Amino acid sequence: MLRDEVAKAFKVLQEGGIILYPTDTIWGIGCDASNTEAIKKIFRLKQRDEAKSMIILLDTENKLESYVQEVNPLAYDLIEYAENPLTLVMPGAKNLSPAVIAPDGSAAIRVCNHDFCKQLIQRLRKPLVSTSANISGKPSPQYFSQIDQEVIDGVDYVVDLEQHSKEIKNPSTIMKLAPDGSFEFIRR
């Protein structure tokens, strides 16, 4: 089942599509983080201002250096010891679509701990965009049955995993990490 869903989602992403999928936090809308046209589809679906960047997911912290100019060593400790899913906003983003890089050159990156996401990222060999499965301004759904039909109809593929789960999940903690090691919480 998991392997089949990874294969189906991979095909959609390869063709420039967007998917609705479960993550280690809340359900997300995603695409290949290097595909600007696919990212723009997500902005349109969410009715979101393109000036707001989106989170990207990696399958392992070893890939941080592929997408950030200079990774502060503290980032690895924060990821390793975080009790909850942690998104780090780091300066010097590279090798990503400009549509996921903030105006200040930073990117919001989370190393996810979810089998489906990890396997899909490994197969894609690129990061995955992850943004909450809601229209901008509406509450983020905590599980699948709370997702608006407009979102479900607006994606190219809905991953058939965890749709009946009622486990309440919350968005990740977001922390901005500066090159000097100072940090601030953006969302707790």
C-alpha cells in the first residue's frame, strides 16, 4: 500500500502536479520544490500571497547542505533533540525554486519523520513543498476529514493513506536560525 502510494504520488510530481498528503504534522499540499510552475499552482489553490514562502521537507539532515549555503552546526542539534517536528528558517537558500525562497534569501526546511514523505523524497531525489491543506485565512485541518472539498478537488492526486485517522496533529514549530547561532521562534 505505502509503496503503491509513493509510486502514484511520484508520477504526479514528475509531471508537475500537486498532491494532498499526510505528513508528520498536519495534512499538506505539496509538489517538487524545484518546480516553480507547480508551486504557483499551490499558491493559486490556497489563494495565498506569493510573497509568503512555503516549507520544504527533506528526508534526512544530511541533505541540508544541498539547499543552504552555510548550515550552522547548531541546526543538526536542534533537529536531533527537538521533541516535536521542527522547521528551521535558514539564510542562504540554494538549489530550490525561487518561489519557495523568502525575499531575504532564506528557506523554511523541516527534516520530516514520516515514512510516506521520506520514501517519496528519496524517490524524487528533491525536496517536497509542504504547506497546510487549507485555503489561506481558514484554519489548518488537524486531520483529513477537516479538509475543504475545494482543496481536495484542486489537487492532482490525493494520497490514500491515513485518511481515516483521527489522531490530532499540529503544525510544526518554526524557528529562525541565524548564521551566528542566534535564533527566534516564529511559531511554537
